[in-house]
Amino acid sequence: MSYLSFAYPKVTTGSRLTDAFVNVINSAFNKLSQVLSTSRSFLIPAIKRQISLALSNATVGSLTLEEGDDLAVFGCPDDDGPHVRLTVLNDQFWIRLMLVQDLGFAEAYMAGEIAVSNLVDFVRFYIYNRATLETKASSSVVNALMCLANTRFGNSVLNTASNISAHYDLGNEVFETYLDATMSYSCAFWNGPNDTLEAAQMRKIDTLIDRAQLKPTDYLLDIGCGWGSLAMRAVERTGCRVLGITLSTEQKEAAERRISQAGMSSRITIMLIDYRKLDPVEYCFDKIISVEMVEHVGYEYLPVFFEQCHQLLHPQHGILVLQSITRNEEIYAKHRDSVDFIIKHVFPGGHVPSVSALIAAATKGSGGKLMLESAANYPEHYARTLRAWHDRFLAGYDKILATAAPKNPQLILQESELVSDSLSAHAPAPENASANGNSPGYNEVFRRKWEYYFAYCEGAYATRTVGCISMVFTRAYNEDFVAQVLPA
């Protein structure tokens, strides 16, 4: 059994690492896992002692750890912090935890090696006690290899399309299960306890349109247009023209279908194109709105993104409205290049910037011409959005199982192999057949990955270690802002 043989899929064309080099990395992982496999009898007790020592220093909330007949309580069970129960079902969990810590925990959950009473509370417990729980157990060599292997997902023009497809081309039926009628896959702006997800998403869309100060004569660029809801609402409210761009074929087809049904095809065009491929000589936009797309750009391409926006914007009255997930500055400085659960299993090539990184990139990319006009942060709103998505996903999961095979079955198969490698001698591999029986389908590993994704993110937003910033950029000589306040 190879503990890490499932770690990374094959390299795509255009990677920064050659196939040969990545094969060396994967070979190193496999050799390491083979050594660990022959050392279980003394290694696992040693890992448990080290983890127990780290947990004994927890100061917020409590963790009840159960394995077989053994039960231990760590932390402060009488305080107001999160209290969670973790049950170890397979001692493979300890190996994962030693090697890759929080990523190992996520993969153990996906593989069914642990049970957790409340995933969101566990994430909160981990975050509150991060300083004591981030031990030295994970080898620096292992971490270095993981960071190197992650560069294969770098967001060159060649790689970006495959990175986007890995998540957004799973099949629209998956997203329809948990998104609202607007098909908005971004933070909703809530107003009161009785608000609905659809109303909150429409409020977000209207807020962004208002911040862009859209006019009937404007030409709007929607970078990362998703399923087209913002473009359609912009036309409905203002009558402006819109170009929406995406790298997801599934999104493009669905967006064009919805736009046609709404009778807006004469005002909205959807293109399957990388933002870097739009020629500023050919295109000039009065306004640009980009909603949670910049996280797919990658650290090294952040200035390129803002340079392109600057070149595409009208020189006098151009406005860029950007909504982005952000990390707080302390975490960003420490973990900018780390490989976490989201990057490996949800958004390959993803990079969550800090607010200062966004401002610095805007300054560098525009030669100092784009300036931040305003900003607002919505982490609590995203926590509630994720909870709503999580509830809807679980309620509608049987509908996903009843669908045909996934549009990207290779990804599902890779996750199934994770479980097969993990459980090999301990339990049979899960069923992978789709409803039509011809190719791998949605399965238990897939479900548990999405459960963890929603809970992992909700916990991060609930503790405000991750934010959701809505920013407006313009140039110094945009007199449209002056005219709103200064009388003629």
C-alpha cells in the first residue's frame, strides 16, 4: 500500500515542471510512504504522543479524541469555544497527519478514516489553537516536495484552462443542486435572519452594479462571468452592453442558453477566452466587474491581471469593481506558497491573496494609475452563504447520484483511488459506477470532499481568518466621482 501514490494527477501540457521532474517527486513520495508502511508498529505510537502533546496546549474550546476503547479530552471543555469529538476509524489517519497535517486531516476525512461530530467546529478549534497545533511533525522535505509539485498547476495561459475545467466543468447538475436560481457561485450579501439565498445573491449583484455606476451607454466586461446572472441583471437594470468571459465550457453553454431564453442575446456576448487574450487595441470597456475570479489568477500573475484591466478600461471614466476572497496578512505571509486542501482538491492553481497583495498588484500592474476608491469586507456573509450551500448540497445529493456520469470522470476516479490506496487491506473500495454503469460516477469520496469543502471554508470565514473584500478601483482623474458631490 502506498500512502501518497494518489497525491497528484498527471502533469498537463504547459506545466512549469517537466513530466520527468514531477515523476521524480512522485517517486520520492512513494518511497517515503513505503518506508513508513514498514514502520507502523513503532511510528504510529510516536505520532500519537506528539499530537497529544500539541493538543494538550490547546487553550480555546476542546477536542474529545476517541480511538477504539481509548478516550481523551484536550483543551478547555467548560469554556465558550468550539467543542468537537473526533473518532479515529483507521490508523492510516496518523500517518497522513504527520506528513501533511491539515491537508492530511482533510484527506483522512474524505477517505472515511475519521468521523467528526461537527466539521465547522473542528475547523474553528484548529484555527483558534493553530499556534500550538502546527507541529514540526511534517518533514520540511515533504513540504518542499509538495510546494514544488504544486507549481505544475501554475496559471500560464496553457495551464489556466485545465485548472478552471477541473472544478467548473464537473457538470452543471452539481452546482444546480446547491446554488440558488441566479446560479451565483460567490458570497451573498445577507439582510436579516429571514433572508433567502436568492434574495441575498441578487442584493450582492445589485450592489456590485451600483458600485460600477453602470449607465445605459456603458460597455461592461464581466471577467469570470459564471452562468451569466450578473451580465443579465446589468442589462435588465441599465440596458448596457456586456461581454462576459469564462474558461468553462459548461458555464458558457449554460449562460448562453439562459441569455437567449431571456431575450438578451443582442446585448450580451459570452466568450470562452483567457482574460489575457483580450486585445486592448480592439476592446475598450467603460466598466469591469470581476467576482471572485482573481483567486484563480495565481500570485505571479496578479500584476498581469491588473495591467490588463488597466489597459482595457476607458482612460477617463473607467471603473473596476473587484470581489475577492482574501487571507489575513499574518496567514498570507506564512502560507502564501503552501499546498492546502482547497488548492489540491478543489481549485488547482488557486491563490487567495491578502488585501495588501491586491493593492500592491494593482499599483504595479497599472504603473500606479489604478487607485483604491473604496472597500468593504464580508466574511460573516460568506460563512452564512457556505452554510446555505452545504445544507442544499446534502438535501439534493440524491439528485446528483441519479444523474449520468460526471463530465470530468477522471477527477472522480482519482479521488476514489485515494480511498482504495488508503483502505486496501482494511475495507473494500467504494463503488465507483455511475448511474449508467459505464464510467466512474459520483461517490462517497466525492460527497465527503464537498462536505469538507463547505465546512472548511465556513469555519475560516466564521473566525475571520479569511475575508471577502469588495473593492472599487478607478483613476485619479475620474470626474464622475467628483460630480456626485461637488456642485457644477
